[in-house]
Amino acid sequence: MSKTVRKKFKFNKVISLILLISSIYIIYNILLLGPIEPLIRYILIGIIILINLIILLKAFSKKKTGFALTLIMLLLIAFNVLIGSSVNKVYNSLSKITTNKTVYSSSLVILESSDIKSIDSMKNKNICIINDPSSNEGYIIPNEMIKEYNLDNNNEIKNYDDYPNLLHALYNKDCDAAFLPTNYESMFSNIDEYKNIGEDIKILKTETKKASSSSKSYGTKKITEPFTMLLIGVDSSKDGLGNSDSFNGDSLMLVTFNPNTLNATILSIPRDSYVPIACFAGKYENKITHAAWKGTNCVIDTIEDFTGIEIDYYAKINFKGLVSLVDALGGITVEVPKDLCTDSSDRKGKVCIKKGIQTLNGEEALVLARNRKQLANGDLDRGLNQQKVLQGILNSAKKINSTSEVYKILDVISNNIDTNMSTETILSFYEVGKNILTQANGSDDLITLEQLYLAGTGQTIYDESTKLNLWNYILNKQSVEDVVKEMKINLELEDYEMITEFDYSINDTYAKKIIGKGPYKVYTTYDLVPDLTKYTKSQALAWASKYGVTIKFNEVAKTGKGYYNGQIIAQEYPFRKRIDKIPNKTMTVDIAVVSSNTTNTTTSKIDCESSENLNNTTCLLPDFTSMTKSQITTWKNKFSNNIVITYIEASEGGEDDQIINQSIDKGTHIKDLNGNSIILTIVKKD
């Protein structure tokens, strides 16, 4: 063998070794694809092994080999590396979505007006913390910081059951400092009391910790059988998900999907839905969005409790990431219900969209998904619009035709979505996607999306945790039953009932019925404690008798102007507290006892029950629908009679703060009220 041939032989052995390594690399990455086309993948692996065997035998043969063999090996190496790295890139992007490690972040905060300069200077202070050992950002990290900085040596550590009570204590200076999740502004700024929380408090110290995700797996169901998924929208001005499992659940959509029928139901759950919160003490009712303060598990458990539907998977999605996803897809085509304008994703300007069928870019799609203040039914209509955006994304996804688009979309998804699906489960969607594409037959809608709706009634109720009167959406029980039944049918947990009768007129435009929307004959609301300081003693007793409440009157001596004997001046339980939450339905009410020499300022007011005012037209009820709330208060203050006015909020029917209905007719004499409350319906758009 010549020297040249020996050199070439050695070179081919080196190249063949590299080829062997590259072949192992591509085979390894092909095996990562798990459930995707197993037969084809195994055949491909067999072909790769066979080609390598043939080439290696040639390369190690002492027979003279030509340049062609070397070239073939180099091309195969390039192919193996290119395809293997492409598959690896896709797999790694998907595995980032399902990582079981989360970076949690907790901050020690103080009021902006506080004289505390640093964490090291804190002495003789009250430091507040959440008493929840399962919470990384509310308990575990704070306790580590307390130990690290010796905060328990010269300070008192005070425990609170939840964040609202802790915040209330901080704002009222019962706490000098408090531990909160670092993303506290996005969590609590939607509450009016804390809308300026970003300016009201400042951070003394922040620490982060990488730990196993506290979100547990909710089922191992294969996606080749009907399954459920909860989509959680997190509103943020930053790309990526925040460093915390606590958040503000701005959007909740429960999806059921049947891969056998390619039918999906999608239920938008209003963020203000008043339901028992699974992780709150005693599971007391609250806005469902507040369940997110305790993390993903709390949201999932809460929804499972009130629907009875087991949630198999969840996906937490950042609204900011929605912008990037839609742009990566080249836009989405949807029907916009009306002209809408909303802040841009970075909150630095307005973005507007027009009514009609539109192709929207990312920022414009966010307007449709986020806007609720300009919609007649607020969050309810926003939920329907979010379903349109989801349908548009699914339709645009079928237009992907290049690997660069796939990589771009995967980058967006991996940064802005967190899910409890395993990477193998996500890869299993390949088969579902293939079935969808093969059965689409040119249709724009790849999947049949059936919109569900939760009907309900708005009611302002005193919230025990925030100590505030908050507007809530009381779900209609029949509506909940109807949508749950439809989801169970799609999950094949209940049998479908065939419709045997159908009314249709050729003169009427057909509109598909939205299940759960009603109308229903009965809507649920709660009986609430009134503002008894606007009642006389006899009126208070009449109210108590009606609702089975026992009132204990406590006489309080009062002197000075503005008081009269028997005047109710305080009540044990606050205005709008639920009556069924009063222990033993017994409450104490303070009434004034005024000495005889005290000036009574009520004598200058009109007494409509006196004989001289029986024909006084001033004592007749006006048309409240032509008055503002402040004008009504001014009118009411003219009379010595205790006129009780109760406001009920509605989300549609007029402009914001407009009175649209009164329970007692215009022209009724005040003396004929007999202690009955005048109920006024006022429009509240948000």
C-alpha cells in the first residue's frame, strides 16, 4: 500500500468515525420525537444504520476507495448534524415550556412615606408575613430572609391569613414592613383601593429562588382521548411570565377537546365570578381572579369545585406574548364586533381597531383580547372576543409553511407559556394536528369551536378580606348546569340528547344558540345588610323581622348638634355584608340618646308625614332617571323622614352612572313608602 493510499485510508477512518458520531446524534434526536410517526421513524433509523454499516465497511476496507466515498460521508455528516440539530432545537423549545423549575421572587416592602432606610436598619418594627408554609414567595423565601438578616431579633413578626388582610394592615400602618410577591403591582392594582400600589409602596429588598414548581399534575390522560385544558391569561407589560406562581388571573378559559369528533367547547369564566375559593380559609366566596393570588393550583381546584369537571392540563399564557405569537403567525383574521381602543402592550399609547372582518396584527389582536370597558357586557363580552382570537390563531396556524416560521413561533411559545403537559404529551398533538389537516377539506375552521356562556347577575358585596365593597358576578345556577352538561357530553361522560323538535321561520335570520346564555327565569343574588344609619328604629326592626335577624340595641349618650333620640349611629356588621354570614343572625346596633338641651338640627327639614305636608308636592317622588346620584342625595337630605335608597348595579342599558329604573313610581308620596326602600338601578360599565 502506497503512502498516499495509507494517508487516504486514515483520513477515511477519521471521517467515518465522525459519521458514526453524527449518526448516533441524529438517531438520538429522532428517538426524542416519541409519539410522532413511530413506524416511519424506525424505518428511517434502520436506513441510517444500514447506510452507515455499508459506508463503514467500505471505509475500513483496504481496497482502494475513490473520492466519491469521502464526499458521500461528508454529505451524510452534514445531513445528520443539520436534521439532528433542527429536531433538537424543536424538542428543547418544547421542553422549556414544561420545565418543573420556577424562579420565585419575594420582596420586603414599606410605604413610600416610611422612615425605614434599609433592611439592616430595621429595629422595633412590625414585619408582616403570610402564614402559608406552602407558598414560596409568601412564606418560604421571606422566612429565609428573616433568618439571613436576623429580622426576628429586634422586630415582631406578625402573621396574616391572606394578602388582602396583610395589605390592609400595611396601609393602616399596623405593619411597618411586609413581604409580598415581587409582582405585587400586577396582582393588586385592579382593586380600586390599591390601584396606585406601585407608587404607594417601595421595595427594600428582593430575593429570588429557583425551586420545583408548586403546580401539580392534573391527570395523565392521553390527548388521543377527550381531555380538558384550562387557559390562564396573565396580563403583563413585559414579555415572558413573571417570577412567581402568584399572579392576577385576568382571563380564564376552560376548554374541552374531543379528538374523535374534532369538537371543542370553550367556556370563558368571568374574572369577577363569585365562587367558593378552594384555598381560602373555609372556602369562602370571592372573585375567582383572586384565587390566582395563591397560585395555579388554587385556580384549578376552585374551577373543579364549582363545575365538577376534572382539569387534565393547564397552560398559563402571558398577554404580552400574545402580541408576539400573532405577529409570528403573520396576523389573524377575525370579526371585530365594534370599534375598540386599548393601551398598547407596553402601556405607552393607544391602539385602535375597526368594526368588521379584519386582519389583525399582534397589538391589534391584544385590543380585542384585553378590552372590556367599551363592551356592553364587560368581561362577559371580552370572553367571547378572546374565543374569537383563539379561533383566529388556530386558523392561521395551518398556513405555516417553513421551518423558520416554526422556530420563531416556538421561541415565542417557550418564553410566554407555562404548562403541566409533558414534552411527550405536547408532541402527541402531532397526530391530532394531522387528523385536523386531513379532515379540514379547505374549511377555514380547523376545529369546531362551540362557545359556552355563564349567565349571572352583578351585585356589590362586602368583602371580608379586603374590607371593601366589591362588585361581583353571581353565576346563575341553571347556566352553570347547562354548560357543565355540554362539556361532559363533549368529554363523552354523558350521552348526547337528540333534539326532536326545532322551530324555524324562513323570515328570521338563523342564530346559533349559545349554551348557558339563557334567558333564565330565576337569577341568584344574596340578601345583604343595609346601611341601618339611614333607617329609623322601627324601620330597622321591620327589616330584621323580614330577614330573621335579631337586633340588640345599644344606647349611646350623645350631645351636640346633628343627633336626635333613637337615631341609629353605628352597626356591628358593615353595609352589604351577606346576611347568611352573620353569626346566629344576631347583630348589635348603636342608637343615640340625646339630652333635652341638645339642639336638634333635623327640625329644619321637611317632615312629609305631618298634616301640613300631606298635599305638599315637594314630598312626591321625582323621576330619578333624570337625576345624577349626587342630585338624588341632595334631594333626600331635604327631608326629616328616613328615606332608604338602595342602588343595584347593571352592566348595560345606558351610560356609566346613569339611573335607568326606579322601583317606586314617580309621584308617590313619601308618607306612603312605609319604610320600604327605593331601589334604583344604576349602570356600571366596569
